[in-house]
Amino acid sequence: MVAPTATLAPHEIARYARTISLSGVGTQGQRRLKSARVCVVGAGGLGGPVLQYLVGAGVGHITVVDDDVVEVRNLQRQTLYGHASIGHKKADAAVARLRDLNDLITLSAVSRRVTAESAADIFAGHDLVVDAVDNLPTRLVTADACQALDLPFVWGAVQSVNGQVSVFWERLGLGLRDLFPRPPAEMPRLDDVGVLGPMTGWVGSVMATECLKVIMGIGEPLVGRVMYIDTLGARVSELPLKGRGPQ
């Protein structure tokens, strides 16, 4: 998906040696990561682990999009933040933390809400979008914008003790609206049903893995499949998703 145009300096080869050593990756795969531009929508329970692993992997440019501020109730599962972050904009606090994790990449903070009017502008120039938000309206706006821009996007969701992950791409005839052809008028709120903190790390880690697979062109991404994670049952199942075929 991303051309390996960037070169790697010796210190980068040393830093990312464990990834480069993977079968099918090598320096070309790492160069693809360095060239990639990824937009992560949502810097909360799911976005946190996604961002940390993409930053650690050496994705060249990452845009963090979140219009919310850090609240004390977030700290139960949003491991990017601490007490000093409370009251600060999530996008800014996340980027400050992530820069300390890897100073070899470029990070941008966008404290704007993704809407039908702003989505195309926010996503422009990126190779991949990550949907790590917690409300269906923003998800659908993100999906529609990615469809219009022909951008692949990695989607993840959590509710209570269960999680789901998939990958959508319009050119393959697969979009979020194929999963939700008739979106419900209202979804349960996390404030009402709760969420098990460590599960967001599990789901977010799967999402980050899917991002790396798509960027480097390795493995079998979750395209046309929805991974369903039952945390209390310690089971992972797969649901097939039939799309509209290549566009």
C-alpha cells in the first residue's frame, strides 16, 4: 500500500531490528512504515495502544485527532495519560507523551471533531485511517469519508467486556455500512454499560497489528472478516462479512 521510498539510517536499523528481522518484512517493510502517514481518530482507550504501537514501530507520520479533554474517569483504561494530563486536550497530551516514546517520527495533534464537513480535510494526505472512537455517528462519518477518498481504515469497537476489529477499504467493496446497513438510532453508552480496562488494550493491540500488516503488505488483514473478542470467555471468533466486491 505504501511505497518504500524512505531510506533507513544505521540508528534506525538498530532501533527497529526486531521488526526488520521478521520473515517477509526486512528493511523494505520498515521503509514502508517510515514512509507511511496514518491518521488515528480517537486517542482514548483504543487509540492509546494503537498510537503507542504505531509510534514504537516507526510509522513515519501520525496524526492524532481528538476534540476531547482528559478526565479522571479516563485513567481507568486510557494509559497514555496520568493525573497531570487531566483537563488538557487529549490530542496535545497524547502527542507530548508519544514524542517521548520515539523522536524519529513526526506527530501532529488535531483537536477537532470529525464531521461530514471536516473529515475530508483532516484525512487528506494520509495513507490509512484508524477508527478508534466510541460513538456511531463519528464512525459513520469517518467511514463515508474514507470511502469517498478510497482510504483503507482499521476499525475497532468495545462494549462492556466484548470487542470487535475489522479492516475496510472501498476499492475492495467493503465498508462499515456493509456491517451496519441499517445503523441503530442509538447505541449503549459506556457510562451505562461500562468497559473492562485491559480489554481496550487487547483490542487496540489487534488494531495496531492490522495497521502494520496493511502498510507493509504482510499476512492476511481482517478484510471481509470481523474478529469478535469475548473477554470473559477468553474466546476469539471470526464473523465473515460479505461486501460488494472490488470497485
